[in-house]
Amino acid sequence: MPITEDEKDKDSAHSNIDPGNKNYEFADLSRGTASKSVGNLDFLLDIPLEITIELGRTKMLINELLKLGQGSVIELSKFAGETLDVLANQRMIAKGEVVVVNDKYGIRLTEIISSLERIVGVK
């Protein structure tokens, strides 16, 4: 099929464009709208976190695990009366002690982990 004059004009117009050179459009930052949206972090307040209160840990062999039955006792790493770890998404954020509130267990925070310690813990 023969090429029309319009198609020749389009091909010659595109042949001058460097494929590595792309034109981008950027938002006008002089109005200050971008800085307002970056500064507004309220949307983060609705992100759900998993909060875990850790009573203790232990390690055991699979053989020992298979021998467990009803009434078995597993010894944990923490001592009685020791503070419990409060974790948010598996990162320690605080320590506390067990309390009972309306017939349910709760935790009274006794120590909040500092921001610096939390940041170091992430690395």
C-alpha cells in the first residue's frame, strides 16, 4: 500500500526526535500546593498496626514439641514479675506490667522505648 503525503509528513516530524530525549511535564511548585500535601500526614493515622504483648520466649527441638500434651508446661525466658514487651508490628515500642481491667487482661506501660532506640532497632 503506498504511503500518503500526510504519513510522510508525520514520519519526517518524528524522525527528528531523539528516542532517549523524553519531554516531561512538572507541576507548578510556585503555588505551594505540593508542600501542603507533603506536610499533611493525617492519612497515616488510619494505618492499622498489630500490637503484641510478649510474655516470653523459648526454643525447643521438634522432638520436644511433639511430646507436648494437655497439661504440659513450657518454661519461658522471662522471670515472674519481669516487665513484658509491647511490640507494634514486631518492633518493641514499650515495656509494661499485666493488669486486669473489667475481667480482661491489660498492660500498664512502665517504659516507652525512645525514638532513637526504635530507629536503631530498625537498622
